[in-house]
Amino acid sequence: MPSKTSNATRWSYAIDASMPATRAVATILETLLGVMVGNEQGVIQRRDQESLHDYRVALRRTRSALSLFRGVLEPAMGRRGRKLFADLGRRTSAARDLDVLRLALHGYVEDLTGAAPAGMAWLEPEIARETKRRYAAIRRWLESKTYRREIVTWRSDLARLAATAGAGPMAEGAAIAIRKAALRVDRQIERVATDDPAVSIHRLRIRCKKLRYSLEFSRSLVRADEPAGAEEINRFIDSLEHLQDKLGSYQDLVVHQRRIGEFCSARGSDTALEALGRRLMVNLDERRQSLHESIEAAVADFRTGAQIQLERALEAFG
């Protein structure tokens, strides 16, 4: 199960360098499945927004592990896992986006000058109704026999993987996965300045997450004679998290602009709502522009020190 320290979530996996890669990857995936299952009832009952958030974090990490350690998995298992967790990602993304929008909406409105916009009397309850509808759809799926059957099948896949010998030592596979993930981050950074910001920043965010997850999966594999190794990895993860925070905030603005536009246009010819929509679009555009400039500086700072940090982190694996 994940444990939290300071302001960041520190995920721990019971693996070590002596494990074959098959058993280590099975252990990582079993840990993540445990987090998902542990949050199912919180999502079904809508206890709080954190249940869906934690469910989706474990889901994203699972998808990243399936990608990073693809070569360790039997092909049919890999295909089943990628299909299952991609489907769960699609089924849960809209509700999470709306949760975040509801938290941010009043901050956006407070930025607007003048009296409280009249359109809020319709917009806020409508977002709440749509959020409820999305959660209801998730609840029906999580309570379905099909979902339960797929989870049982996945548990069986993981048990077979854990009992399989082969694929070499986990430390070697982890170092390869980290290098590949870092290379993808570097290539995407080169595109940020020239491609559509909404697309390139979103892709960079995904690649940074995979790199960070690869480091977190592997931090317990550092050599006993490299006591500073884990600290080097943690420093690199902190650098990634700092960049990811900005990338994530930008992506939230992109999603919120789209969703607010959809809600406002769905109402038809409502003068107050149209006025609110226009004012919010201007506000979010200004926020995006300011954040984009900040991201360019953060990307440059990250890239300057990333290669040195990466090499220091990798030295800990031997």
C-alpha cells in the first residue's frame, strides 16, 4: 500500500534486487491492484473525491508498469491488462475531471470583476448533476459481474506471473526502463516549443509521469553499498514532480475550458450564461498564457540538470 510523506505521495513496493523481474513486476502490479480494490467502495459510495483520485493514480501506475515492463509479461497477459486498464481509465476520467473543475470553479469566478455572474445559478448545479451522473455510471460498472470477473482473471494472471522464473534480475530491467522513459521525456521536451501547446504539454506530462513511476517502482533496488542512491533517486523524483505540477495545472485549464464551453453551449440562448462563458474563457486563456511561459522556464531548468541527476540515480543500481 502507498505511504505518504511530506507533500508528495511516496509509493512503496516490496521488491528487492535479488528478485527475478517476473516476480518483482507481479508484486508491483499486485500492490497497485490492492490500492484500486481498496478504494472501490469509496468510489461507489462517493465518500470523498480522494477515493476516485487514489483509484485513478493506481490505475495510471498500472498502465505505466505494463508499458515499462512489457517484455516481462506473457503477450496475452499484457494485451488483457492494457485493454482492461485502458477501459477503466476511460470510464473514470470524466468524473475525475468534473471533481477537479468543481473545486476550481469558484476560484475562476472570483477572478472576474463586477457582481457575481448570474449564470452561476445554472452552471454550478448543472456541473454537480453531471458529476453525479458520471459517478452513477462508474458505480454500475464497479458493481457489475463483468468487472468482478475481469479483476478475478487479472489476479490469476498476476499469480502465474509471480510463479514464473525468468526475464533476468529486476535491477537490470529497471535501469533499462528508466533510461527508455528518460529518452522519451527528452524527445518530447524538444517538441514543446514548436508543437501545439495543448498537445505537446499533455504528452510531456504523460512521459514525465512514466519516468517518475519507473523511478518509484525501482527505488528499493539500490545497492547496499550505495547509501546515497535512494536519496539521488528521490531528488530526481522531486524535480519531476515540480515540473509535473505545472504541466498538470496547464492540462486542467485545457480540460476546464472545454467542459465549461460544453456546459454553456448546451443551455442554448441564455444571455447570462453566455456572458459567463465568455468571461471565463478569457480568464482561463490568460491563466494558460501565464502558465505556458512559466512551463517553458521550468522545462529549461529541468533539462539543464536532468541528465546529471539521472546518471547519479542510475549509478545506484550498479
